[in-house]
Amino acid sequence: MRILIAGAKGTVGQAAVKELSRRHEIVTAGRTSGDVTVDLMDADSIRAMFEKIGKVDAVIATAGHVHFGPLAAMTPEQFRKGLDDKLMGQVNLVLLGHAFVNDGGSFTLTSGVLDRDPVRAGANAAAVNGAIGAFVKSAAIEMPRGIRINAVSPGLLEESAEKYDGFFPGHEPVSSARVGLAYAKSVDGGLTGQIIIVE
């Protein structure tokens, strides 16, 4: 199976690569590194990426940034960061990429824990994660040619705990190995329209 992973160099992306590369061909993509570069907020960049790499059997998106900050001080521009980047970046990948996915293939998007277990300063992340989940559930009933779509929703990864120190009080970090298995469940399994929670 040939799998495109957008955001492969990030912590979550590396977990997916480590698990899936054991038995599949991986094509990595990122803003500044990978087998091919891509800006998921730029439709022309996405089209150029798919035209360069050609057909794939599965697409995984682990890319995207959100804004962390107190709600009372958050500006509309800051809130849009997550909408434009993490949400629309992943949605764009589906809207523009399904023609390049083989029959019976799959998309796996990435949300996160905060829409179901919120923390202070995480309103933007929570909204984006919830929207990704809703998109997946709805898109699943319309995907053409037997293509499946799911989302992986991981908790705070052990490797990211230090980076986000103080933002996730009381949250028990999850291992990258378990997160990698969630991507395998989506790609290698038969699920569609599901949010695969890792916590």
C-alpha cells in the first residue's frame, strides 16, 4: 500500500510513520521537508503535490496549528489561525485529493483530546477538533469509489508533555506507539466515519 503522510515530521506524524512504514510504502510531505513539500492552506500547492506523487492508496493528515491563549484576550484573527490552518488544511486535502486516492482507499485526519476534555486557553483547539470530527462523520456518507475517512483523536503525547507543560493539568500522556496503532486501525482496517480515540 502507498500512503501519503502530510505532517510526517511532527510528533504525531512520526508515530504514524513508525507504525505504518513496517509494511507500507510511505510518501512524506511537509511545509519545509519531506519527499514533497506542500502548504495545505494553498489549493495550488496541494494540487501540485498530488500531480507530482501521483496516485496513493491512503492519505494521512497530521499537520496543522491552532492558537493557544486565554479566551478573554483572544482576537478573531488569532481564532482564525486554527480554522485556516489545522481545520481547512486537512479539509482541503480531502476536497482536492480524493481524485488521487485509489478505489477503496482512505483518508485519516487528526483532531485531538480538547473537544471532549477541554483545558484553559484551548478554546480554539477544541473548536477545530470538534469541526474535524463532524466533517469526518458527514463526509463518510458521501465519499466516492468506496473511499473511507476517519479521524484519530489522540491525547497529549508523552513526547509533547514537556512542550505543553502547564496546559494539560491532570491529563495522562499517551504513548506514540499507541497513537501509531490508531492510524494503522484507520488505514488497514475497515472503519469509516469514525473518531478513533487514544487516551
